[in-house]
Amino acid sequence: MNKKEDEADAGKTPSYSSFILPPSSFSSARDPLELVLTEFMDQIRQGKTPSIDDFAGRYPALAEQIRELFPLVGNLERLKSEKEIECLRRNVPKQFPFDRLGDYQLVQELGRGGMGVVFQAFHLTSHRAVAIKLLPWRFAADMPIWKERLQREAATIAALQHPNIVQIYSFSEDQGYYYYVMQLIEGVGLDKIIQGLKQQQQQRGKRHSSKKPQSEVAVAGGSLTHDAWKGFARIGEQVALALACAHDQNVLHNDIKPSNLLVRSNGQVIVTDFGIGQPQPGELTDNDDRAIGTLRYMAPERLTGHGDPRSDLYSLGVTLYELATQTPIFDVQKRSRLNAAIMHHQPPNPRNLVSDFPSSLERIILKAMAKAPEDRYTSARALAQDLRQFINRQPLIHATEPGLLQKAIAWCDSWSKSWQRSK
Amino acid sequence: MMQDKNHNPQVEPKQPHTVDAEVDEHAELVGRIIHGDRDALGELFAIYRPKLWRMVTFRLHPGLQGRIDADDVLQDAWLRAVDRIDHFYKDAGSSSFLWFRSVVIQTLLDLHRFHLGAQKRSSSRELSIESVWGSGSTSSCLAFHLSDSARSPSSNASHAEMTKQLDSVLLGMNEVDREILALRHFEALSNSEVAKLLDLTEQAASVRYVRALGRLKQILELVIPNAFEEKDEGRREG
């Protein structure tokens, strides 16, 4: 560097990395690390994900402290925004001071979850019936993060064109509220269907009349009995195909569970509520009613890190397990226990619960919901393929029967365990 | 006690305001508020609302959650601000935001006194407001918020246990340091706002913030090892 450049540099804003501060600002000089921390925080608050390594590289003199403290700052900021979201969720108004949004007349509230309230509505001029998902906070405009989440959710789902995925029509703002308009699905949540099957089963048990005609749950046009194996597989296949479409576009659903799967009268399944703004495991507390309902279907790896497409397959596997056995995979009501169960507890095989459970369907479900992602189906399409094979009474392609050797190993394994227990 | 818009005895500025980025930014509104303009007060309140909401959210006593929410507090605070518009010039000093903040704090304090006071009386115990809103309150709020996400999934410690544990350790921290952490992170205040609020120089506020952060890191490592290690961000695809 020649002398001229040196002189020019002296007049510039100081570079924190060199610790040179102009004498005039010395009395009010802020800690250089604090200035860099502020920059880092500002970026996080703008929704960016600044890299700690970049900061360390840009300010080599502070690198050590940056590596020491920045992770904590990142976590404090994350914690704060999670807390805020949680507070907002707790404070969703019971009623809203309007019955119209844009060109839509609201008819009734259909449900609440994640970060929105869903209404049934119709277009004022065309009278087309729609569903509207509303961000239920008036001042959401002041907090761009939620508006952006909702907008991103709408844009993401809108990009997925699939017969088994809910259609999004538009995203708008009215009276300071943000919402998007989507297809209204006249269907029943799979959770309700499972509940119905379970009740029918119980009544059947009470009457001690297992030989009487099979009990049925009306799925509007058709009906589903407690052992409608192909019917269950058809539901699973449609969800798997919807997931394949989403995964192809790098979109994870993140919250596959019975209540997010709507079954129409013609048997068509529609996947709703892509969990783009859904609570993270860490955002849920014991007091949160949704905690159990959401966690139960969550893959083990999602509890500790973030998931991949196979995490959605796990959730679908657990959903199918519950649908086909009418037994929840873990019957645990405490969040901490549920966490432990998801991580370590192996639920009973369907055939141990239901004696006439088809073994190939069992293999499909168990493969989908294997604890280790690498033991699951490698793609949603592969899962859909096996379900189709099952429906067509064809041998499975992916969840193949264990070979003789594997059987022998499994047998030895269980024998040695029982032998050790008996010792 | 609303003053006539056009007649406000406190309008005459005795000395010019200190030049400050924040005041400058909203100078036009501040000028109108000084002249008793309620609309301007409303506009400025709306600008600060997210920040104030954040503050209330952080400081609302866990025992009041479910009974009153941040919106209720801000609604009450707005009425109080309107009542005090004549004091704006005198009290707002160099930061109109901190004026609003103090109005909200006072409202919050009254609400705590009212709700928790009644509750404690019914259990025949005298309420010491300090126990709710003293120097310990920031610590317990911090502990309450920190413990929630600090739990690792495999940890069986309950939220209450963790809060208690954290609270007792955080209480050992210097009060000002603790406050600085709450202000910078949970209320998202700037260094200069923190300095003004705590009556420190910007330099002192800045140095103390860095020190407090280091101290918090040690404490967390002690209470919840590994809980605050860097986690992979971008958990949501979508």
C-alpha cells in the first residue's frame, strides 16, 4: 500500500478488524465486538441467516470471540421469535370484527391451527365457495416475519399442482389482515374417520357379536370398515403421491397427520395444511394442546434436527399405522414421555394388534415408519408404488420379505435375548 | 384531561432537543404531538407498537398469561398515553420511544398489581410488588423464556424445574447486565436506547452488553450443557 492510499484510508470509517478508531469518537467508542454483534443481530432480525464463519473471516481480530458468542446470540434471537410466535398463538382472538374480507363473505370458522384461522367463505359476485386462511393478528403488517411466512406458505402450495393437494387461489390483505384464498374441500378429516372406526370397533366388542356383519364408517359416498385394507392403502397411496409431487419441488409437508388429510365423498384424499408456519418441536410446550397431536406423528430426527423427505414418510407411516390398527402408535399424554417414546420405543407390530392384518401391508407401514431414516423408503414414490402393489395383490417391490438368512439372524437375536432374560 | 389542540402551555420549547437519529426520524410527528395532536400520537404509537408488544410479551408475568394479553396491555397503555400527551414534551426527553415504553411499563405494573394483588390477597398473603416487578422480575422472565427452548428433547427436566434452576443462577448475575440482555434481545432495543434507559454512556452500555453475554454463556453451560450450542438453522423447507 502506498502512502497516498494510507492517507485516504485514515479518513474512512474505521475497520473494526484493525481496531483503529478515530480519536474524536474515542470517548463514546462502542466495544468493537458489540458493533459486530449488532450487525449480526440486525441481519437475523431481517430474516436472514448470516454465517458465523463469514463474520469471523471479515473480522479476524475478533474471530475467536465471534465463534464463542455468536451461536448464543443466534439462539437467543431464535428463542425470542419462537416465544413471540407462541404468544401470538395463545392470543388468537375468539371473534373477529368483520364478516367480509376483500371480495369474500365469511360464512363460518372451520378450524384453527398452526398460525392461522380457516374460514368457509364465498365470493360476493361469483358465489364460488372457498376456504380462507387468515393470519389472525391485526398488526401483523408491523411484524413482517409472519406476513412473509403466510405469503411463502401460499406461494409454496400454489406452486404444487396435484389432484391430492389443496389448491391456492390468491393472497391478499384487507383491513390490516393478511389471508389467502383456497379450494374449499367438502370432506372428512382422517382423524374423524379413525375415531369413527374405533367407536364401531368398541360397539362391536360390547355386543360380543364379532360374527355379525362388519361395522362400517361412512365416508360419505363409500364406506370403510375397520379391516378395509385396500381402502387404507388407497388413502396412503394418494397421500404418498401428493408428497412425491411436493418433494420433487423441494417442499416438505412437515406436519402429515390424520387431521391434515381430508377424505372426500368420492374417496379422493386432499393433503392440507402444509406446515410451513407450523410450530417447531421447540415451540411447543406442555401446556399446548396441539403439542401431543402434532408431536405424535413427528419423526425422531425432527425432534433433534431438521427433517428431510423421509421424515414426511415416517409421519405418513404412523398415520397409516393408526388408521389400519385404530390404535395410536404411542399412547402417551405427557410431552416429555412422548419425546422419549418417539426416540426409543418400538410400537407393537400391527399383526400383534390385529390378527388378520395382511403381512405385506404391515411390512409397508413398518418400513415407512422405521426409526432410522435410512431404513425407510427412499422416496414417497417408492412408498406409493408398494401400496399400489399391495392394492393389486402383487409382490412388493421395496419392502421385500426378509430372506432366509435375515430371518435366521432375527430368530437367533430374539432367542438369545429371551435366553438372557431367563438367566 | 385532554387539552385543547390549539392551546398548549407547554408548547414553547425551552431548549432545542438533542439531535438524535430517532427523534429526527419522527421529528414531524414529535412536533405535532408537542402541539397536542392526538392523531400524531396515535401514528407514533403505531410505529412503536411491535417493539412495545415485544416488551410486554417478554415482561408479562407467567401467572397472567391466559388472563390478559399484550394487546390488552397496549390498549390500556394507549389510553394512558392519550391522558399524558401534555407531558410528552417534558418527559419524552431525547427519545419518544422510551416515553411510550415508560407509559407501557406503568400500565403493565398496574395490571400486575391489580391481577396478582387480588390473587395473593385471596390466598391471604400480602403481595410485595417487588416480588413481581423488582429487580428479580427480569431474571425470572429471562429464566422462564430461556428454559422453554433450552430443554433438549431427551431432557426430562420439567419447564418449572428448569426455570427455577436458571432463575437462581441468573439472580447471581449483576442486575444491570441482566437488564441489558433482556433489553437488547427480548425487547430488541438498540445500544443507544439501552444506554439512555439505564443512564449509561453508549460505550459503557456496549462494553457491559458484551460482558453480560459472556457471563450468560457460562451460566447456561453450567445449567444446561450443550443446550445453546449452535443448531443448524433453516429447519423449515417450504
